[in-house]
Amino acid sequence: MDDPLLRIDGLTKAYPGVIANSDVSFDIGRSEIHALLGENGAGKSTLVKMIYGLVKPDSGTMTLDGNPYRPAKPSEARQGGVAMVFQHFSLFDALNVAENVALGMETPPPMGDLARQIREVSETYGLPLDPSRTVGTLSAGERQRVEIIRCLLQDPRLLIMDEPTSVLTPQEVDILFDTLRQLKSEGTSILYISHKLEEIRALCDTATILRRGKLVDTCTPADTTARELAEMMVGTTFATPESRATEKGDVLLEARDLSLPAPGAFGTPLRGVTFEVRGGEVLGIGGVAGNGQDELLMALSGERLSAPGTLFLKGQDVARQGPAFRRAEGLLTGPEERLGHAAAPDMSLTENAVLTAALRKGLVKSGFINWSKTQTFAEEVISHFDVRTPGPGTAARALSGGNLQKFVVGREIAQNPDVLILNQPTWGVDAAAAAFIRQSILDVAARGGAVVVISQDLGELMEISDRFGALNEGRLSATRPVSDLDTEKIGLMMGGAHDMEVAHVHA
């Protein structure tokens, strides 16, 4: 029984201009929760794609339960007992839970039998689900349950989980961890990828650390501090973000009873959102995914216009003004969806730089783009924010998620905003890059800017925010000083416990 469940020996995978994995070797034990750590671009995604049959290695071998393992496609991996819950859910909103689960199965049973299996398995593992519920009506945490139950119905020997807690409240994280520990006790091994290092320390038995495609260390997370884990990942020390105390200035952004209908069948309406943020201040807005975060950012950026008198920028009513006017006045935003919303996938980084910085950086004159000036600006962002890319001519889609995130956040901060609004600024970003982005946010406030950070990362909000409010079903709680809150209170607010000084909502 000492033999590992999965043995990885010398896996190598290269793409034009980059070696994603170089001679990676490690074992995943039986009944083990094994963490895979590394900064953005370290090769984690490529490695798990090889294990799951999505990518074919150039060289190296794998052995599963003592037998050669070479999955040519995910269905072969599943037949071998390997299942994967992806960071981005692959669900159809218009179908119900059972129909979505059936789509992920090779030979699904009749719907009645499948519904019964879903109920049994979901209750057994403390993840209750109604098979008849339409997925579009589910919270992000419930959607993740669908993905997990779909995997568990395959009775996997190895379950791969990629950033599984990025959309969960602290209470939902506790439920998930109980489920994973139960699976471990029943003999399932779990390969767990996360940038949340305290979670790794609490949950995982072993951690394998990749850096720039190579395996650089293995450790026991419980015996290692989060800072030590982060420094193993990046190979150097890095500073903890520090707030530079500054006098709070005038109110630069104010929402007054801001309401908007849902933008689509499965969107969330905004219901009487009211807040203000002053110069030198960071307002943190928390909430489980799907509670109006995207809708709030679109209302604040000008992508969706609201009724007159509901949004004020530096005292000026901008509710009926679009994004270009708001940008000219100093309100800059970074949406959560980096590829497609924050950046055009097939455009180069230089072209993506001009998309939002044309006006404030003077990149366009008489209708013509100054490409030399634009490229210089893109190079400055790449350099200052340590974006790992061959150069500014690289297409946005060619960057790893974390490196593209550094670019799109850096592009906005480099324009010296008066008001900066960011949704999930460090989502999927490694510890060192997250610390740098958070410090950059604090620097904006230190210069007298007003910052709104919408995030599902409570540690992040507690670290950088002066005040906090929670979004739940499109309503924003009253904002409170972070010094008055703890993680438990914030988690309850995110879950909808709005008896805690709920912001006034007009009938």
C-alpha cells in the first residue's frame, strides 16, 4: 500500500518560445490531499491537463495504480478513475442540475435514476442539491456542487481541483473541506491547486512547488508558514502590502439608491445600492459570485446607465454619462472577466493598451493612433507590473491568466485614476503578484485617489480596505469600518445576514 496512486516521471511539455514543464517528477499518494503550488506561468495548468488527457506530453511517463497511464483524451482519464473540477464552470444555465450532470457522463442512466443518485451522493457528502433546479438560478457555490457531484458519480480514485474556493463564502469553504476530508478517508486522492496558502496549510498533506516549469521543492504545508510557501514559489522574498496613512479627502464617488433591472435572464438586479467613498480611502465590497458584482461594476463604469441622481463623480451627476466621459473625468475600472471584457483576446498588449488609455495618455491625435507612444506605454506597464510575456506585440490570449491580470490592472493604475474600481483584482494571481497589486491599490489611495475593490477574497478585503460592505442579491449592506469586523461577521454579511445595519433601500 506504500506504492503511490499516481507516479509522474520526467514530464516535459514545450510550446513555441516557452517550456511549460521541464522534467517534472513527483508522486501522489493514496488517500492523500496533495497541493500543487506555483506562481502564474509556473506550469501548473499544463501539468494537470497532461494528467487529465487534455495535453499530450513531449516526453516522460505516468503510472496510475502501478499501470502505465497515457490518457489521449479526458474520457480515457475518467475511465482510469481521474476526475477534474475546473476553475471555470462548464455548465448550461438553461438546463437543470440533472441534465448538466448527464452531459458530463459517458453513459448516463435514465433521468429518474440519475436524479436519485444525485440526491443520494449530494446528501452523503454534505453538498445538498435539487436535481430539478435550473442551473441559472443557482449561486456560485451551488454551481460548484454540481461540478463536484458530477465527478463523484464517476467514483474517482484521483480528484483534481483547480482553485475550488475562489467563489465560496468562508462557511461554504468549511463544507467543501469537510467533503474533501471525507473523500480522503474513503480512499480518494485529491490534487489541489490554490493560491490561498492558509487553505493549503489547513487542508493538504503534501505540497509540490513548481517554478518556471520546474519542480523546485516539496514540503509539508502544516509545518511551513504561508510566507515560506509563497517565497518557495517565487524564489525570493517579497514585501507585505503596507497602507500609507493618509487624510481622508472629499467624497469622490457616491451612489444614491442606485437600482437597475437584471441585464439578462440570469443576471442580478441592483436594488437601492447606496455608498460613498472618499479620496484616500479603499472601500471593499464582498459577496459570493453572482450577487450583483458584475452588474455593479457595469453601472459604475458607465457600461449601463442609471436614473439621474443615482451616481455622482466628484460631485457631478454622471448617471447618464457613458464610459468615455467617466474615464475623462478620472474614473477607471477593471472588470472581473479579463479575457473578453478587460482585454480583447486576439489583440496585442499594445493594442489593448490603447483601448482604455487613448484619452488619458494622449495616444490618439486627430483620429490617428500614435503607435510608438502606445507601445512605450504598454512596455511601461509590462515592466512595472512584471508581466511575463515575450513583448508588447504578444496577443492577450497567449498570456497566462495571472499575467494578463497584472497587465489589465496595471494599465488602469498607470493612468493615475482619481477613482479606481476593480472587480476581483487578484483572482487567480500568485501570492507575490497579488501582494504587488494590493500595494499598487494602496498607493492609489495614498496619492488621494478613491478606490472600490469588489472581491470574493475576504483576506484581501480585510488587508487593504478601510470600510466594507457586502452584496447579496443585488443589495449592498451598510458599509462599516473594517476594524469593527471579523471574518465570521463578514461571511454572514456575504451570506445575506443583512439585519446587520442594512443600507436603507427605498420601497
